[in-house]
Amino acid sequence: MTDALEFSHIGKALPRREDFRFLTGQGRYLDDIKLPGALHVAFVRSPHAHARIKAIHAGEACALSGVVGVFTGRDLAQWTTPLRLAPPIEGLHPVEMTTLPVDKVRFHGDPVAVVVARDRYIAEDAAELVEVEWDALPCAIDAVDALAPDAPLVDETLPSNLVSHQSFSAGDVAGARSGAARVVESRFDLHRHTHVPMETRGCLADWDGGQSHLTMHIGTQVPHPMRGQLAARLGLSETQVTVISPDIGGGFGQKIALYREELTVAALARHLGRPVRWREDRMENLMAASHARETRCLTRAAVTADGRVLGLELELTEDFGAYCFYPANYMARVIAMILTGPYRISNYAFDVKVVLTNKCGNGPMRAPMAITSWVMEGTIDSIARELGLDPLEVRRVNAIRASDLPFTMPTGEILEDVTPLETLEAAAGAIDVPTFRTRQAEAKAEGRLLGLGLCTVVESTTYGSGFYKAAGIPGSGHEAAWVRIEPSGVVNASVGLMGSGQGYETPLAQAVAEGLGVSPDQVRVHMGNTDVAPYGMGSRGGRGATAGGGTLYLCAQKAQEKILTIAAHMLNLNDMQGLRLHEGEVERQLTGDWQSTGIGLADVARRAYLDPLSLPSGVKPGLDVSLTYDPPPMTYSNATHACEVEIDPETGMIRIQRYLVAEDCGTVLNPVVVRGQQQGAVAMGLSGALFEQVVYDENGQNQSATLADYMVATACELPNIEIIPMHTPNGRTPAGIKGMAEGGIMGAIGVIAGAVNDALAPLGISVEKMPLSPQSIRAHLRSAEKSGGPKF
Amino acid sequence: MSGTKQIFLTVNGETHEVSVPPRKLLVDVLRDDLHLTGTHTGCEHGVCGACTILVDGQPARACLSYAVQMEGHELRTIEAMAADGELKPLQRALHEEHGLQCGFCTAGIVMTFEAYLRDNPEPTEDEVRDVLSGNLCRCTGYQNIVSAVLKAASEMREEAQV
Ligand code: FES
Ligand code: FES
């Protein structure tokens, strides 16, 4: 492990600046923005999982006072172009979707018509009066059934529901198998989740007919890509669309794609020449926004008698739902790509299938690769169990060590400056495994079930352009920033990211302050308005700090150079050698000490803007600097989670007794914000693993469309999380930043499964399926009883 | 359905005359008619707690009642907290403990504990968690909210002693 780097502002635990407005009710979320005369929409949604639209009768709805009109897929098809996804990826079928369905609906909740009315109450009344004649079709609900040769086709332009299929092999997997002491097979079945940002989706579209310009107010993580999509689908140019993202009440990946409802609202605003708004209700959000995670995996590990993994095979099937807002291989490929993560495995093969079903379409949800660490660490635990070895030892035997770095994974991914063995030892040491084992044995003697899980995570955080190119996905991983010192010496800055609640304003100001040499108080970072911010790729994955913070840091450094060049001239020096900007003052190094020159940033700014003839030759007026930066193809952070549980055999309830994470995410901009992300990610992972579940019945009816049915963990169910921070800098990124925010989910899912299986191991139970609900634990205990195990 | 009713609503000490359809939810009237947008809706079915306000000093879900039912009651919303620009102890503690991220759930939590800490100045962590379980937060994992509430409680006790 390398020591953390030293900085003046980066890494300081400053409290967040957005807090005051949120704490006093002055945040501005989408619904807080009012435009006079705005109309409201409500969507008519399919009650069927799969049905042809025979006719839509809107007469009664239109007759309702206050209704402006009812529009269908046919109307939208005249005003917008379909979304076509056809990246040149082997094994991936091109797909296309219209703005609203024209011929058939594909899942329960699919929007089929839209009502526009004076207010939301009337729009909802009218939506109920729209009558649709349906011709119900057989549906494909389970991914396995959907692959049957006679399964109903979700997308009739495809030869089957297998929308994407890739396989890969590196090294000699067959050889590893034949030379192995044992081949250990393990299964993992992760259920369907949804994002549940506390603020649902919504938008407010304002068409200015005189200017032929659309202003779209929408909580989006990716303002510029959103603008590009809107313009393209509406047949406008990018000069005709402004996207403004207000404060966002959580996104978690749900606020990236341009959804059909949002495009519909924009098209209606233009068609009607009036502002039009939509606020999704919670039922729509749970049923029809986007879903995630439903994935089954099988691994086969060829191992030596001491648990060393000679070869690993993965079979993965993801249930993608009915529509592709992203290339269908997008999430699954990352799982397969980074599966081997913390371990020295070179013989590796995968087979990845993505299947369409009649359910809500998938989207990336905070940690699209969420299942990865469960699959890898669960495989390690199975190996330990089958061979009768200590799971901690099996981890140590296989772990990548400092001397292995940089380590090339079998998929070609390069790990550098990661510390999986160090986080493992830190977590195992802190939890004190031997003492736990003693307690566990004592508890067992009393008939109590205690378990310990360990889960090491290697989290892909920042995806550079090199990644996208290699993946065949159009797009870039770069980010863009500008830093502008105004004539009075204060600093405005901007970047293409848009936070959805993480608290970017403070850490990004710290990155600018560090690069420039001012106090963070002097800096204001502007985000979310495409007319203000430079074209950037926005917020997704764990790229905020490396791509966003890194770009701002580099841009601020460039601005500092210009400032010092001017200052040197003001001081009659030949060049900026031996000068620095520190806390807004130009300082000069004399005999080792930094001494004030009496020149402040405001003096330099005044000269740059208001007295440009006094600038050194070749220096242009103004202090306005911009820069783009493309991170390495991938950066990685790593962590080890450790969790102790006790299972109540009578109720099946899992109680988390202790939870800790040793996490190495390199240089952090602001440890307060990072800790918040770590806690939040673990919480979301545990909530998903233990409680949340999107449920469809066999007819494709969504059974979990209220928050009473889709259960998000409350304060009573979640533990306090201890964090052991580690900061090995990445040698290839600005300031050594690595990024983070998703690994906590990967670790939480893996570690809770490990802990539960450790607790149930004496009963011969191995749980392969999530969620780990009391009902499912009880079912396992009952079947263990039946087969002669102890009775609870 | 479109008939409206003239009512008087007392919010944050001020009485407003509004004309609203009888079926209009309290939360919508607060937000649309009175422009008090600090109260949020996260579910509109009484589960998430984002819309929590005080009705006669007791926490209530503004998405579960109609504005016309509120005549003669004293309503308080987040806008009344720190109206003078000074954060109250719980708001300050939430800031210091990083007890909020996106902030969407925050107003409901502040209002819930405004009432709770008034009546229960010395809560345990378990009690705080129990009360907090009526407010969903998708961002924080609750840990820092709990520590903020405990910190605010102890500060308020100290203040009360001075
Ligand atoms: S909006 Fe009222 S409880 Fe959720
Ligand atoms: S801070 Fe985002 S929901 Fe609580």
C-alpha cells in the first residue's frame, strides 16, 4: 500500500454546502419549478403483460372539462423518431422502439396513450376514461421459459427472446478442469429490483415558438447526452434544446435514459405550444420506470486440494425485461469482465445471455454489476466448504498481492494500485475472526445460529473512452470543465456532471480550490444546465470524482499557470518559476520559504480583464480556462466487507450484529461525502438483499407497485456501518483519485449471503437465491428439518 | 368535481384564504396554492413520510388528508424551521453529521423529530430508529440521521438547562 498524498483542500472533511437549502425547505426540485399555464399529463397504461392494441377510444376523456387532448403512439410517431440501438457488438441484436407503443404493449404498465389537461387531477380522471380495446397475448415472464423455442416473442423483429449472447475464453479452462482436484459448482439467483429514488421521475417542457427552442427541466444525471437524445428524437438541432436539471431527489441510475414519457411530454409542449409537465406517481415509478439486477449465475471452479483456483467458468442469464433503453449486454458484460476481481485467476471462460421478457425494461441501477462480488466470493465460500478449508485461507491463497501489480485480468482488464489483500486483512483483523469462531461455536452449542461473511470487492469506477471503444459502445468517457476567475477574483467553475444528491458542490469546489490555490469558499461549481456547463458525459458509475473532480483539478491548475504568468510580469520576473497561488495570494519561494508578494488573485484578475494592455506579451485578456480530460480505460477501487449475523431459527429473521468495511478508494476529495456514499451504498445493497423485490405473477401482473409491497429497509432494519478508510492513490489519475459509490452494494449483497450461509452451514443449508427474506430462510430450515436436521 | 370551496388555512402562524376543490390533497394545496414547496411527496400513499408536517403540533402525512379538513387547525411546515436564517439544533446536527444527501426526505424527518424531541428529550438510539422508521431515506442508510437526532437531543437538553 502506498501512502496517501498530501493536499491543502482535497481530502478535507468540509460539510456540504447544499445542506442549508435542503434543511430549510428551499431546495428546488423539479416540482418546485412553476411555469404559468403549464398543462399536466397522465399516462394510460397497459393492464396486460402482453397485448395487441386494437383501438383506443378517447371520446369520453376528451369531453371532460379541462382536458386538452388525448394522444397515442400514432400521434407521437409523427412528431418523434424511434430509438434505434444497433451498436456493432457481436451477438447483440439491434432493436428499435417507438416513443409510445403503436401496435402492441409489452408489459404491465406500458404507456399506451397520454392525456393532457389543465391539472394533474383532471388528467388522471380522464386517463381512467380512455378505453383501450385489447387483444391479450400469451406472455413470457420467466427468463428460462422465455428461451423455450415456442415462447411468445416479446420483440417480434427478433428471431427469439435471446437479445444478446456472448461467450469468451482465456487461457486453458478445459486443461484447468482436468488437472483439478475438484470442480466446485455454485449457483446464484439475484431477484428483480428497482431504484426507488425518493423523488420519482418527472419533467417540465417549455417550448418557445418564437425562438423554436425547447427548454427541458428534468432531473437528469447526464444533461448533455439527454440534450442530444431529445434533439435527435424531436428532429431539432442541439442549438434548439436546453436541458436544465434542478436539484434531484435521488437517481441511482434511473435518471440517465431519455424515457418515453419524457420525450412524449417534450413533443406535446412543442405540438401544443404550451408548457407541459409530468410528475410520475409512485405506482408508475415502481411498475414502469426501470428495473434491474434479475440475474442467474452458475460458476464452475476448478481447484487444487488447498483451494487454489486453477480455472473458472461463468454462465450468466439476465432477465432484461421488455425494452432496451441501453444495449442489452451493457450491464451483464461488466459482471463477466470483472468477475475474477481480487483473485489471481488466468484460465477463465464465460457465457452471457440476456433475455427479453414481458416485464418493465432494465436500466443500470447503482452498481449495475451488483451481483459480481456475491458470485465470486460465494464461489470461494463454496470451495472452502466443499474442501473443508477455512474461507479466509482460501481467499489468502488466491488473492492478488502487491507484487502481482499491475495485474492483467483474464479479460484483459488491468488492475493497478489496488489492495484487495490489504483490505481483506484489515477487515478480518478488525472483526477478529478467531474470536468470532469461538463465539459462534459457543452459540451453536446453545442452538443459536451465528454467521460471519467476508466479501472483497474490486469495483470498476471510472470508464474512460478506451473502455467504450473496446466494448464497441458509441460514446466517450471523457469529461470537460471550465474555470473562470471573474474580474473581482471570485471563481466560477463548471463541469458536465450532474449530481443526484451525492453532494458534488463541496468536493468539486475542493478540487478546483486545490488546483487553483484558493480557498474552497471562493469557488462555485455550476452544474446541470447545458447552456452553462461544457459538454460532458454526466454522472454514472463511480466517475464523479475521477472524471469530474480530476478534470476540474487539471483545469484549475491550468488557470493557475496563467495567473502566475501574469503575476510574474507584475513582479518584473522573467517567468513563473518559484511562484504559487496559495489561498488566493501570490507567493514567492525565497530561500525555501513561501513569502507573500502582496499580489492577490483579485489584482491579477483586474489586470487580466480591465487592463489587458499591461499583460505580458502573448497573454490574452481574461481568465477563462477550459479543458477536457479522458481518464484511463478503467479505474478500480477495492474494499472488503465483513458482517456478523444471527439468524432466529423460529422466525427466519436475520439480525446484523456487526458490519464493517475496509475500503481503499484512493485519494478522496471529501471524506464526509465519501463516507456518506459508503454507508448509503451498503444500506441499499442490504435493503435489496433482504427485503426489496419486484414481484410479477405468472400472468405478468406486477404485484409490488406500492411502497407497502416493494419494501425498502427502514432505520430499524439497517445496522451502523464501521468504516476503515484506506487511500492508496491511483498513479495514473489526477491527484490519485479512483472514484467509488457502487462497491458498497456489491459488497453488501455478497457479504450478507456469505454470513447467512456461514450461519446455516451446520444444517447443511446453502442459500442460492435472494432475497434472504424470513420466509425463504424458514423454508430452508423446514426442508432441513424434514431431511433429518435439528428442529426449530 | 370542479367545484371549489373557500377555506382558511393557518400555516406557520399565518392565515391564508384559498379556494380549492374539496378533493385536493393538503400537500398539493401547500405546494401549489401556498407555494410552500419544502414539503415533498415521495409516494402519495402514506408510506414514505416525505410529506410529514405538523398539525396542531403532531406529525401528520400531508398526502393523506384533504386541505378542506384542515380548517381550524394549526399547520407547520419546514418553512417555519429556521425562518430567521438560524438553523435549529436538529437541522444543525443533520448538517454536521451529514444526515442528508439528496435532501428529498429531509423536511419530513425534521418535522417528525421536531415533535418527537419536544415530547421525548432523552431518546435512546433504538427509540430514534423506531420513530425514524416512518420516514424512508434512500440515500443515507439512516446511520447519520440517527446520530444527528441523538446529538440534537443532547444539545437541546443542555440548552434547556442553561
Ligand atoms: S408522500 Fe406522504 S407519505 Fe409518502
Ligand atoms: S437524503 Fe435522499 S432520500 Fe434521504
